[in-house]
Amino acid sequence: MMRHFYYTIQTLLHERGVNIIKIISMTLGIFVGILLFSCVAFQLSYYNFCPQSEQLYVTYMDGPFTYSPFSAAMRENFPKEVEDATILRDMGTNVFYNGNVRLTESTIYADEHLFSTLGLKLLIGKAEELTRPDVLFISRSLAEKIREGNSLESVIGKTLSVDRKEPMSIRGVFEDMGENADIHFDVVVPMSKLWNLARGGWGYDISYMSIIRFRDPAKDIKAVEARIPDMLKKYMADSSNKKKSHRFSFRPFLEYHTADPTVRLMILMMSVLGIAILLIAAFDYVLIAVSSLARRAKSIGVHKCCGATDNSIFRMFLTETALVLFISVLLTMLLIFQFREFVEEIAGIRLSSLFTWQTLWVPLTVLLVVFILAGAIPASIFASIPVTQVFRRYAERKTSWKRPLLFIQFAGMTFILGFLMVVFCQYHMAMNKDLGYNPERVVMGWKKLGSNRQNAKSFFMNLPMVEEHGVGQQAIWRSWSGEVFNVGEGRTIKGRFEWIGDDFVPMMKIQILHGKNVTSPKEALVNEEFVRRAGWTDEPIGKQLSIWGKEVTIVGVMKNFSVQSVYHPQYPVLLLGSGSDSNPGLHYVRLKEPFDENLKKLNALMAKTFPTEDVVFYSLTQKLDEQYTDITRFRNAVLLASISIFFIALMGLLGYVGDEIRFCRKEIAIRKVNGADTCGILKLFSANVLWTALPAVLIGAGLAYWIGMKWLEQFSESVNLSIWLFAGVIAFVLVVILVCVILKAWEVANENPVNSIANE
């Protein structure tokens, strides 16, 4: 064994140049492969930090939301089947003040069964206190921020004020949730606080998430689903009305994240990229290793003449691969920690969450697969050489085993570059699409300035940094509230609804195609999609709609505009006037240039003018860009994989051409003696490679088109893939291949044939 190790070390040192290329190629492949597959494993591990997570199920109606009393009813009516149940509502990010320190924390409303149902560890406090509407429970990480060097227990009894208005007492601290969760929260507000505001009840407000812990899901779920209609009769008089759907089902909490088609597609795409780069890296190693067959045949023959068996040769080459792999792993670890921020940006999570003891099997599996592919193939080829034929047939030119490997390299390079172009085109379209309104230099902030909107408008328009002002009730980028509209003839459509002032539409540059702007609470605007879905073929202007029991008149039709990202289709939109004597409270302000400086001035002025309130304005374009964080990360991951595969394939190509040059040096010299010029020699090498490259790049481009189309299916709006895009990728790859071949063969093509023959 030690002798094999010694010979392996000597071989690696003797062929330093080739082995450096192997190590670089392997390092790039392992680095990107481990990163991609670790991200896939992380996506598949959501909520596995919950104890007995297989018992947890989410209640579904039309989606993963239900009525607020549902969980309590489940505990009451199914004590034998339901171990526990909780209800929660995600409230996004909220502002709290610890004295004068502003804290922006993710918040949920939940009942006292939250911790026992999910299995979250309650470090301090009693869960029963979550029934009080004036208390808060906070995470360990938030407690660390505010304990000021004292123990965690010291935060109990401290007061956090909501938007500097409502003080609430901290009564509990819970363990941080893992990053592998869709529902992140650092603050839990009692559900009773929401119910005190008359929010939620049977038959309305389906915006609550009910999580059930069943005792034995395999048998309990079907029994419970069958008995739910009878349970509903106790709480909802119209539950048996066939015109109203009250269908309930339960789906595993562990599958809640991957139930999103976008997530499943992202997992598939990253898996494809990971497999592609591992195969290309491994086969590149095989190509470079087997290309040295003619050079190493003599040494193998010597080993066999000295008594080495086929198994000994096989183990010796496996040891060589293991050493190269070991060095590559060390370099990979160095890259990961050296570029920690870059890795965390692509993954979207901390390194400590990406690589844990529970997911250690992922990088180990990647290394095992690479070792088997890269080690076993060349080792078996070398070990199978009969000692009687070492100095004869295996020193001849054999390319049947090299061309398939080179083919895979070229196809993989074309595929990844073609797919990268698809991702870049879609990203460019998403970031630069026409929204139907102008978000440039627009900021938003919430502040009630009396009951008259004109007072608010005068206040903002008198500020030196303000160019335009408008008001609404909800942020335009958050898709507004959903509503069901009765459009006549017994038909209804689902759409989006918002209250606005008469200054909102002109300020946001929304185009009115027909009619006029709203001027009173009895007037409404609808968009083109609303008219289309309603099926109105006649004039929509003047039609009456009932909104929350009040009759409103449609006075205008707007051009379609986005109220959500390109992941979602165009919604029907209705904008209702709010009247001059009301003030919706959400201010849209278009600032003058310089934008960043004026935004700072505006927020400083708000803090000075309203010192006891939290009035902060934020950029609309920044919020719009944040909608595409996932596609930005995916674009960066594909870019990293593309660069890695590109260089890995080039290294394999250069190794192949170098090996061909060694075989053909004497033939080239004879051709030159017989009158061949440099151009002819270069054409000979180029044609040799192009016979392999042409079908490979065509297949790679076709695969890129197919995978690209699958990836684009997640978007409601996507780019049109032109054949010229992939033709450009094919041309680029072929040009790069030809340039590499010419540069590598240039020296031998211009070499004196006398010297070449003498060296032979």
C-alpha cells in the first residue's frame, strides 16, 4: 500500500502541469456542484426542525388559509384525533421601539397553542400568557439585541411599543426558528388582540393559517375530513348551502414549501445544473487522464513486468484520483470560506444553515459520485492493458474513447451558456418591463394627517424636495386586497381593489383610455382586464357595481398596469374614489433630484416633525426590485455554473488537442515536407475537432431551449425565445473552440519539419 502511495506521489510530481489542470477543473466542479446540491437539500428540508414533523398538517380551503376559529374547533370536536392545533396570521415586517431604538421585526399573530403544536422550545415564560392582548413573545435573537448584556430573563417585563404608539410587555422568549421555513417570525402577538378588533370569524376573512398536529395521520385525517361538514353545522348556519363551497383538506406541513410550483421548478433546475457540472468535471478529469495513456503505457508495463496485478494498477490509479480529489476538496473549502458572502448571497441563507450535520451527506455524496466517475473509468482502462501489448497497440493513436468525452464537454458548455442567455433575457425583461405606471423617484409612507386629504396634500407639496403627491390605502407592489365583484347576470369575477384620491392616477402616470378620473366615493375606475373578465361587450362607462353594499358608478377604463410581479398574471383592478373629505393615509410622493439625498432629507424631516410617531418613507423601485430577489440569485448561480463549466470544458479541449499534437507531430512534419502550409495544418486540426463539436453544440442548444422553456413556465409574462439567440450561442462556442485549437496547434504548425522528425 505504501509503495502504491509512493508511486502515486512521484507520478503527480512528475506530471505537475497536467495535474494542476486536473485539480483546477475538479475544484471548480466540486465547488459549484456542492453549492447547488446543498441548496437543493436545504429546499427539501423545510420545517424538519419541528419534532415529529410528519404529524403536522396544514388546513387548505381554496389555498392554505382558513377561518380564524378553525383550529379551536378542531381541538374541541376531535380530541381523539387531534393532539394539538394552532392558528396564526403572518403580518410581515412591523416596527417596534425599544426606548428610542427602532426595531424592524417579522411578526405573526398566534394563539397560545403555537409552541406546543410546532414543537418550538419556549425558553422563558408560559404559553398561556399569549391569551392576553397586551403581551409579546420574542425570539432568542431579538432578546439578545435588547438584553443589553444581561441575562435573557432580564427582557421579561420590558416594554416594546408598536409604532411608538402602543406599549406591549414582553412575557416570553422562544428558540429561534430555522432558516428552512417560509414563516419567519421574531415577534408573536396574541391572536386575541386581532380578535378584539373584530377581525376573523366563521364564514368570512379566510386569511388565517391553521396547523394541526394529528395523533396518527394515516388513519385520523380521512376520518376528520369526513366529519368536518357535521362540525361546520354547529358554527355556520349556511354550511350546507351548495352554492357556497366549504371544502377542507389537510396536507403535510413538510410539503408546504415544495407545494409551490416555483420552488419545485427551482429545485429541478438547480439539480440539472448540479448534475451537468459534476458530469462535465468528472469526464474532463477522465479525458485528461486517459489522454496520457500513450505516455504512461511504458511505466504501466514496467509495473506489470515487476509483478503488479490488474488490481494493483487499478488501486494505484484510484489512489491518484483520491489525492487529486483531496487537494480539490481543500481548495473548495478555502473557496467557500474565502467567498463566504458571495456563497450566502447565492444561497440566500447563512453558511451555517446551508452546511449542517444533518445535510453533511450532500457534499459527501457529491464527492463519492465524482470519485467513482473520475477514478473508476481511467483506472479500469489502464488496469485492463495486457502487458504484452503495452508497447505496441496502446502507443498508437486511439480516439474512440476521447471523442465521446469531448462531445459531452462541448454539449454541456453550449447547454449552460444557452440556458444562461435565457435567464439573463428573462431577468432583463422583468426588471425593465413597462409597469403601466411610473415608479421613478416615488416613495411611500404611512401617516394620517387629519381627516381632510387637502391638508395632507398641502403639507407635502409645500416641502422643497417634493414634486408630486398622491394618496392610497395600500402599497401598489403588494397586489392590493382581493375582492369578488358581482358584474351582473349572476356572474362574479375575482379582482383587486383599492381606495385612492383623485391625485393618485395622474401622479402615478396611469393612463385612462376612456372616461375620466374619479372625483368622489361613488365613482370607480376599472382596468382593461376587468372589462374583459366581466364579459362587457358594450360601453362600460356608467355601469353600476355594488361594493360593500354601496352602489358605485364606473367613470373610466384604465390601461392595464402591474400590481404584482411577473410571476403572477394581470389582475382585474377596481380603484374607488375616497372623496376630498377623507384621507386614506398611504402617501405616494415623487421626489425631485437628487433622489437619495432628498429621501434622507424627507425622512429626517418626518422624524423631526412627528417625534412621537414612526413615519418612514421608502423607495417604491427598491420594493419592486426585491420581488425578483429569487430570480437574481438563480441568475447568479447559473452564471457561476456557466463560468465553471466553460473553463472546465476548455481545459479538457486543450488537453485533447495537446494529446493529438503529440500523436501527429511526425505526420505534420511529413505533410510540411510534401508542401503543406501552416493554414493547411491548422485546418486539419480544426476539422478534426469540429466533427465532434458541431453535433454536440446543436444538441446542447436544443437542450438549453427545452430546459429554458420549462423554466419560463413559472412566469405569467416571459420573453420570446428567438432562434437567433441560440444561433449566437452556437457561433460563440464554435469560435472559442477554433481559437483554442489554433492557439494550441500554432507552434507545431510552424515548427521546422526537420526538427520534428529528429525529435521523433
